[in-house]
Amino acid sequence: MKNRFIITISDIHGSKQYSVHEIIKKIIFFAILTFLLIGVGTFFYIKFLNSKVDTLREETTSYQQEMLHLQTVSEGLKKENKQLNTLKLQLAKVIDENTDKLNSMKSHLREVEEIIGIGPDINASFAERIQQAKVHEEETKKKIVENIQNEVKQEKVSAIQKALLLNSIPNGKPLHYKRIASPFGYRIHPVTHKNTFHAGLDLPAKYGTPIYAPASGVVVYADKKGAYGNFMLIAHSYGFKTAYGHLSKFAVKSGDYVTKGQKIAYVGSTGRSTGPHLHYEIRYLTKWVDPKPFMFWNLDNINYITDKIDTVNWKSILKQTEKLISLSTK
């Protein structure tokens, strides 16, 4: 009995005793110890795996955010590249047109020289007359070519000036709209039913329709503003500003620089509004101007706006663009 130990089990029927050999006792002890060690090891291993999973999850989230940022940057670069390509095509078109004109002028150069040529000295020898004719021919040709080149250069600058104006001053339609529900000027307000001055255009569109910047500029305000609801104000060059009312949400924030054609907000019905639409304003210095002529102003009818809007100092603006182009070409 020295190498055994007794196990007693009692129940309602009585007690029973069982003797277990000492070796079996040790085996049971080590088995229990082994299970405990395996359990503790498993616990710490699972904890280690969970920490690895959390680390991988954080890295995956960071990677996704980085990819979204890169995608946003890529879309911005694509838009800028598209605008530059458009400008490049416009300039190439002007250059091609003037190159054809230059080639045409060169083909008639000899005829022009004969018509406007000055006769040689009658007292000069035959050889001297030939030499004088050659010198005169070269000088006349040089002057005509220089005149044509100057004309081509002026037309190139004019095309650049047009592109600069259309990039800096609001033009084109800021969104795809159904119609002009309320024009610029005095009207009976649809909510207050009073005759009040309407400082812009009401352009009905589906809720959430994207709105695009009509010119490059800086967002100076993007927040709630009284009857306007969600309101945005963008400052452009030469004293122009554009305002957008009743927005559902913003795509840019105050302080952001936006380029022409960039998405800036979405159509909504916030503030004092009877339905989803964009209230669109154009301001010049301290005055409101009718946005409608600006919405139909483009490269093909560059002089259209000066006839429609006489409150803007167009002469001063054109001088400023000429100075900018002059500085950039030096």
C-alpha cells in the first residue's frame, strides 16, 4: 500500500474506495500540468495572433486612405491636364491657321516685289543695276516676312489673352439644369410673395446634381448663411465673385483654390427654398450683374460679353491681361 493512494467516492448508496498506483498518480499529475501549459501557451499565442491581425488591419486602413488620397490627386491632375490640352489645341489651331496664311503670302512674294519695286539708277552700269536689284529684292522680302511674322505673333497673343480671360472670369454653365426658373432682377418672391430684387438666377435641377466652378479662384466662404441655406462664395480674378445658394453639401472647403471646371458642390434645397435648385450669382466689385450673358460666353463669341454687360471695366481688364502676357513672354 506504500506505492498506492486511496480514492473514496460517496453517494446515496454508500461509499466506495479505489486504490491507485503511485505511478498512475504521477501520470495524472503530469497530464494535468501538460494541459495547463498547453492552455496558457494557446492563450498567449492567440493574443499574439490578435495583435498581428490588429496591426495588419491598421496597415490596411492606412493603405486604403493613402490610395484614396492618391486617387483624389490623380483626378485633380487629370482635370488640369485636360484643361491644358484644350488650351494647347486652341493655340495649335491658331498657329496652323496663321502658318497657312504665311505660306500663302510667301507664294505671292515675288509678284508683290515686282509691283512695289523701285527702279535702279539709270546712270549705273548693267552689272550695278543687277546688284541693286538683288539687294532691293532681299530687303523687300525681309520686310514683308517680318510684317507677316509680327501679324502671326499678335494673333497668337490674342488667343492666349482669350484663354486667360475665360480661365479667370466666370463663364459657361455651372451645372446641367432644366430651365431658368427665376431670372435676374425684380420679381414676386415665391415664399414671401413680395416684389423684391433677385440678385441671381434660380436653376432647377435634381437633388445632388454636381456644380462646377465657372472660373479658377479661391473659396472664401463655405457654410450656412440665413435664407441662402448652405452657401458658397468664390473670389476670382479682376474683381469677380460667384455665389451659390441652397446647396445640399460642399465638395471643397473655405480657403481651397479651385480650377475652372472643378466640382465644388451639389444641388439642394436648404434655406428659404421651394425645391431643389441652384441660386447662382455673379458679382463685380460691389455690384451684382446678370449671370445669364456670362453663361453663354465662350471662346467662339469672346466679344459677346462686352456688349451685354456695360457695368464692367473691360478696357482695364484687357490691359491687365496684356501686361501679364507681356511679363510671361519676356
